Amino acid sequence: MQKTAPAANPEAYVAGLDGWRQDCVIELRAAVRKAADVEEVIKWGHLVYFSNGPALLIRAEAERVLFGFWRGQLLRSIEPGLKPGGKYEMATLELREGATLSTAVVARLVKEAVRLNKSLGDPTKVDLHGK
């Protein structure tokens, strides 16, 4: 499998998608940017949003779009579909063709992710195990 270079910027990332995945990313991206003042960058090959460290991501894959949160395990009361996994307190929501997620839920998730980073600090710098 040949690796492709990451998109140069968020607009190029979206432009490189097609069909339902592009529509999904456009909608998520708009809702995220409306919900909170976050820095949007391409990092690790996908869209990452920073507010006192990484707070959330949008990653389009061949058959799904992942909407993930560094402190997502703390957000499951807002969206029970968030599945824990990865480092930190990560959890992701898997969106497939035809899936819907209300902009109100997106806004609540984003606002809470930003609030958690503000109160608890950069999730990549916090020692979760007290070591």
C-alpha cells in the first residue's frame, strides 16, 4: 500500500474527499467551528482541533468518518455511541453512510471537550495514572 502525502491544509483535506464522506466532513467541520474557538490543522493526516492541546478530530476513511475526542470517555453521557480506545481518554464516534448526528449534539460535545481541556489541561501532557 502506497502512502499518500497529507493534505496541505483543511480545505485541501475536504476537497480530496467525495460523496457522502465529503458531505459528512463538511457538516461536522462547520458545526465544530461554530461551536467553539478552536485551532483547525492537519495533523496525523486528518483534521485535528486544538484548544489547550488536542481536543477532537475528524478522520475520513474508506467506509467511515471518525469523530473523535481526546477526552471522549468523559463525554459518553452526551453521546453514548462514543467508543473508548487508544491513548489518553480517547473515544470515537463512527459515522457511516446514512448516519446522522445533530448539530446540537456536535456542539455539546465540542464545547465540553474544550471545557475539559481548559480545566484539566492538555490531555497529552497529563499523567492519567499518577506516575
